[in-house]
Amino acid sequence: NRMKADDETAEALKNTLALARESLNSEGSSLLQEGGILEPGELNFYVKNCSKKNRGPMLALTTSAPSEENSEDENWSQTLAILNVLESYGCIVKSTESESAERNTYFTSPGGSHVGGLGMDNSLWTLTALGGAFDVAYESAELDKFQDALSFLGIEEDNNDEEDDIEEDSDDFVNIPKPQRESEKLVRDLCELSASEMAGYVSALVIDAPRQADSALASFQKLTYNQQRVVQGALLSMERLNEVQRKFSLDESIGKSQLELNSCDVVTRWAAGDSWSEVLEMSGTAPGDLVRTLSRCLDALKQLGNVPFIAARGFDGDGVTIRTEASGLHPRIRALCREAAAEMDRYPVKDIMPFEEATEEDSEEATSEEAEEEKENAVDAEIA
């Protein structure tokens, strides 16, 4: 079709095809008539047999690189997709809206500041998997419609958590969007982890699967009970995030989210105090590979432990309030990450970079939280 046009490029393509056919005919392989239909392999034969000097003009005409204009349009569309996803997850909040997307202005929520402070492949996924952000705009509603359809067919998940069953009976709880309920439950489960269990879970968020790995089921069965509960909640969060990213056409290479469990048990044991020889034998990997795995997890824990402190009273997980912004990393989870990093930071995984010193604000907030908790316990005791 391109050669039917009446321009210089079409003429050059016709000449190129004629040269290819002339070469084929001279080889005696077949007789190709001038003006005939383009046959497979004709141009390929010509490229292989003609000199490199003559290939350039022909390749320039038959292969087209994306223009700068198209590249700029694609980059801008991906930028808009990132903004839409961040806005849906309450990390940025629109302060002024205009007819043109270029003129919109935003301010950053506490969760957004945490996303910006993390250096992960997908920092939003890391924070979401730790309960610091969720789909506040409920852009993943289609996912729930699909799950409801499965429930209608009799395919539904068993829920053996009595506390959750009781909580779901309340009218206030039903009014809260499903993504928020899932996120708040994930935060509760995360707060019940030990420091070593937190280290193992964080490793699943940042460490890629090894070349030779166990099945997902086998790796899951090696986790502790608390870790299994957290992973189940994180899988729901991953499904929602992937749904929102697809909805806004975010490139998969940008919005990559992972939950690789292969190294989780090894990292957990190292953070729990097992010796290097014990952990190395358990991993079944080369010493250098194990050091890289533990070091990468340690770096992630340090980043999470260094995000700005947010008081627990800033989290509206009271079963009543509908949240419209990402609250960020819960202080209990942040403290667990700091504790886990301190336990992992030993030879041969020693990190020379220390934690940032605790600020006076952190100390005052922590003291205030402890005082409020003691006051609440005293009131509960009097009522009892």
C-alpha cells in the first residue's frame, strides 16, 4: 500500500524492491515479474546480500522510529496516568481544577509524602502493601462487581475471623467503602507482627524471585500464621492497585507490583537472630546472593523506618470515619521496621548508614500517644 503513493518515498521503495528481485532472478531461484506482489523474504534477501553502504537508505525507508512528537505524547499520557493513580489513592489531592490537566494544582497528603520519600521500584505499592494508602476514590469498583458475581455463583472466601464478623454487622461498618475496610484490617494484622516477621514480609515486597524458586504454595506454607494473614490481605490490595493502574492505562513497567515469598522465611530467621551458617544452609543459595538479598531488605526497612513520623491519632480507623486521603505508614509499623532493621544490621550485612536521629517532635508525639492510651485504659477499667 505504501508503494502505491505518488511521492519520492514510494518511488524509492519500488526501486528497492526491483533491486531485490533482480538479485533473486540472477541467482536463478525464481522468476519474479516487475510490478508483482511483494513476496516474503525478498527484502530480507536483498539486505543480506547488498553492501552495508547500500542498506542504510533502504532500512531508513522500511523501518520507522517513533517521532519526537509521538514520544512526547506518550510521556505526557503516562504522567497523567501516574497523577490519576496517585489521586485515586489519596496521595495527592486536587486543590484547584481547570479545563486543562496541565493547569491543575495538587497538595500532598501524609501518605503522598511517604511515597515520595521511598526509593522503591513502585513506592505506591510498597506503601499500599503496608496499609498506608488505598483506593480512596473507589476506582476499583469493577473488581468488587466481579467478586460479587462469583459469590452469587456460590464461590466465595471463608471468613473464620469472629471479630471481623462482629464488626461487619454494624451499620457504620457497612457504610465504609470496601477498600478502606480491607486496608484497616491489613494495618491491624501488620501491627500484630513481630519485628522479624515484618522483615520477612518487607522482603517479599522488594526482592525479586530467584532463578530457582519453590512454588508459591510451598513458600506460603513456610510463613508464620501472622505472616500468612498479612499476605492474604496484601493480595487483595495488589488486585485493587493493578485494577486502578489498568483503568488509567499506566504502563506495566512503571506500575510493577510484586509479592515474592521465596526469601521470606530466610529473612525472617536472620532477623530473629539465627546465625549466618544456619541461614545460609536454609537458603540453599551462594553466600553472595544471600548477602544481596538481606542487604536489599535491610535498605528497604531503613527507608520505611525513616519516613516522617505520623501520630496514631491521625489514623481514622475507628470503623466510622470515611477517609479521603492516604494516612501514610502507621507509627507502630514504622517502629517495627526500625526494630527489624536494627536486628538485621550485623555482619556480614552490616550497613554503615545509621538511622536518622529521632526528633523532638517524634518523642513528644510518642509520649502523647502513650499518655492517651493509658488514659483510655484507665477509663475502661473504671467502666468495668
